[in-house]
Amino acid sequence: MRFSGLRVLREGLTGNRGWQAQWRDATPRAEYDVVVIGGGGHGLATAYYLARNHGLTNVAVLEKGYLGGGNVGRNTTIVRANYFLPGNSEFYSHSLKLWEGLEAELNYNVMHSQRGLINLFHSDGQRDAFVRRGNAMRNRGDDAILLDRAGVRRHLPYLDFDNPRFPVYGGLYHPRGGTARHDAVAWGYARAASDLGVDIIQNCEVTGIDIARGAVTGVQTTRGAIRARKVAIVVAGRSSQVAAMAGMRLPIESHVLQAFVTEGLKPCVHHVVSFGMGHFYISQSDKGGLVFGGDLDFYASYAARGNLPMVEHVMEAGMALMPMIGNARVLRSWGGIMDMSPDGSPVIDRTHIDGLFLNCGWCYGGFKAVPGSGWSTAHLVATGEPHASAARFRLDRFETGRGLMDEEGTGAQHNLH
């Protein structure tokens, strides 16, 4: 089933009775070539690119809940490629290029909106740092425009430019950055993967990983044992728990990141805006709600909810940046479980167990990485070799200390990334 404007019109005139299920609700088979643990954006994208790029269709995606119910539905939907360090920069640049053709490829509206992202700076030191970042972005072929105070005012007239504590010096403008609809990304990849023959299996929790003579042989689930020659762990904040089933201890901490949505308002925030003096970022959804978030809750947790002090902190940052936000009523909030690595950069790598692959450590960067992550993980699983864009996302860098990518320069403390 393909979507088109004519199809939407016809269904609207006939009571919407002709729509079909978006993907097959598959029953687990006894054996697959590849099992992907985790039905979020990264796992579904991995399965899709395994089928689309490598012709591997005997693949199962196992999701313990329902599609869109995990971290892929618990984020602030930002898409960008404004990273600085080699290793991260080329990966996110590749991912953004995939985003730009995603809707046409999947024939699915993921509501990708390249409304532009502006990172504000509030001191001479921050300006120098963003000049370097902007030059790095332009050198690899991405877009970056340095705005002075007047340039920021033209784009963002509603900011508090007279705040004596946080004066706005300027901003780094990334026009190709923007947002997308989080759960629609999962649904689009699920639909496309299912059409290529991948089994999407919901309500199927993995309870064990079977290993024999140093090689993975399958998984145990709440719906029975499933044999597989290759298994990919793609479970975001649950990475440490699932890897422990294979006897692995990961250098990952799980922390809660809260997000908030206000009542629907008339269009007023036309970009994604990041506050340089407080970890606060905001955009406006297509339904009119202001979507914003801030720092982690700073303590390890697997709870999909956060604490009140961080709620207060985020609201204070929003008020300092744009006092007008105080007139909006917050309707809902949620917490996503972030898998935080020691250097703030992810892992896409083989493990010491033959046939077992790992995708984790996305910190704040998980949603924007979905297409690139799926592409790179599929390449690794299919060929046994890392994709060029993700070649530095090695697991052993934390053991050897070589190849670390501390994007923020905050050291080896997980929660500071």
C-alpha cells in the first residue's frame, strides 16, 4: 500500500475503510539469519537497511512492548549535523543526508521539517568555540552560518536580549537542522522493513542470549526460543541489562532525560533554539505545542519519569532565555532512558562473542542518528566490517583509552555528556 494525496482524498470520502495494517504483526519463527533486539528507531532502521542494502530478509525485530513506546517516542525530535570532532562529524553528516531523502524512500510522512537550528552563545569564549565548530561543519560540506547579535534578533526577536546574566552575543545557524515526528519514524521504518519481508514481533521480550563455543546461537524470549546466526543488541537505555545476558559488562550508565510539551499556540518559534548558558532547547511542533528539555536528572535510573528539581531547572532556563514561555501551560512531560557513554559518543561494534553486535551509548544524540545508525549497524552485521562513517565507534576505546571522542570536553563522567 502506497500513500498519495489522491489516496488520502479517496479514503476521506469513503469513510477511511480502505486503509490496511501498516506492517505485518508477525508470529516468531524458530530460526532467523539475524535477530535485532529492540524495536525502536535504531533497531527498525537496522532491519530495513539489512533488507534494502544487503538483501537479508530472514530477519526478526523483537520488541518487548509496542512500536513507538520506547525512547523513539520519548525525545524532543531534533535532527542536526553540527558535530565538531572527527568520527562524530562525518557520521551525523551522513545521517542528515539520509534524513533528507527518507520520506521519499519510505513513502511515509515522518514530518521532517528543516526549519533550522540556532545554537546561541553568550561570551567571547563561546563565540570562538562556535567559530571552530562552524568551520569544521563547512569543511565537511555541511551548512553553518555565524550570526551576530543583530542576526540572531532578526531570526529570534522574542529572546531576552537584555538579560544581564546571559547576554546574547550571537549564534551558530544550521539551516538544514530541524525536527521530525518521532514515532512516525519508527512506523515508517517498520512498514518499509515489513514490506521487504522482515518480521516485526511486538510484545516479545528477550530474557536470555544463547552462546555456544564462543558464538551466539539465538535468544530466549517470552514467546519461546529463537535460533539465529547473528544477534544485534539495539536497546538504548537497556543496553547494559541486555548485554549482561551475554555475560558482558558495558561502560554505560542509564540516566533519565525529561521533556515537556505546552498547550497548542499560534506559530511563534520557527526554529530549533539551543540556550548556550543553560542546557535548554526548544522548538514548536506542527500541532502548536512548545517542545523543550534540558539536562539529565544526574542520577542513574531506569524509570521513565524524572524528578521535580530538574523540572524547576528546565523551567528556569526557559524563562531566562525567553520570558514569554511563562504564559504557556505545560500539558505533559515524560522521561527517556539515555544510555550514556564515558565520552559522550556512541558504540557500533562487534563484541568478543562471534555473531553478537552492539549498538549503544547514544547519549543525547539518539534520535537524530536513527538513519545513519541503522545504515551503519546493518553494514556491520551484514559484512562484518564497520561502515566508514561509524569506523571510530569502537567499544574497545574505553579499555585502551585510544580514539576517545569527548565532543563536549567534559571528561569521563557519563552524566555530564
